[in-house]
Amino acid sequence: MSLNLNNHIVKICKKASSRLGLLRRIRPILTTYATMEVYKAMVQPVLTYCSIAFTSLSEANETRLRKIKKTAHKIIFGSQKQSNYQGWRSFPSMRSIQSALFVFECLNGTGPSVFNNYFRRLDHAKTTRRNSTDLWIPKVRTESGKRGIYYSGTKIFNALPVHIKTEKFRIIFKSALKEHFKN
């Protein structure tokens, strides 16, 4: 038995494809905005649910998810090239948002209690510009370790601008994240 997400990704793709089929059938009677809203309500949650666990996807699984997203784009926009439409994000940017939000919640004690002490702020004797805002980066030896949330979430959080990292309120943090990761 291997610990990979192949079967799970196949199930996700089937579920999203069936919902896209429904969306394709009702598309002629909907505006682009309404179609996008139906997509965000019916298909996007299937693709993004617990997507921080997808940080270690194989290229084949990543390609499967991209194909679903490309199909959705064709249904919603037709031949138009409006991928920067409000709310349309790439999988990497959606995962970055969710990963940073997870780290924020863990740091503030509002995430799953088992992860409350998972991430820790950089703390050393010398006062530096980033001393209080950056997180300690764990040492990992393997590529799969680097793709895990412990390492990648820390890297994503540390790469954020200081004004976002120091935000105390989740709603403001999330909206600043969305603005930062606009495509």
C-alpha cells in the first residue's frame, strides 16, 4: 500500500466532471457572472476541499486537476481569455492562500488544536527586521518533506509582506492574502 493521492484525485476529478456536465447544460441560460457563481458554489469546493494536503501532488495528478479547471474555464468563458476574472485563481495560488491561512490559524490558536504549536516564530537574541514576523523554517531532507505543509506553509508565510503577516484579524488577513495572490 502506498501513501499517494492518486485514487482520491481520480474521485475528485470524476465528481467535478459530473458537476461541470450539469453546468455545461445550463450554461446557455446563464450570464457569465451567474455561471462563475455556480462554478464557485458547485465545482470549486470539490477541487479545493482540504487542498493544503495536495502540496505533494505528482505532476500527473496536478495535470488532471488543471484539465478540469481548463474545462471549467471553457464552459464559463467560452473562447474569451478572461482567466483574471474576479475570483478565478490558479491551483498554486489557491493552495498558497489556504496554506497561509492554515499557518495563520495555527499561530493564533484558532486552527486544529493538534497544530497549535506546529509553527513557531523566529526568536533569537539579536533584534532584526524580520525577527518577530518570520517563522522558523524546519530542516527537511527530502523533496517530499519540502512539499509538506510544515515546510511549504512556513515558506509561503515567510514570503508574505510584513503588513499581512502581522495582521491580527482573520477576515482582514484573508482578504489581504487574496489581494496578494491575485493572478
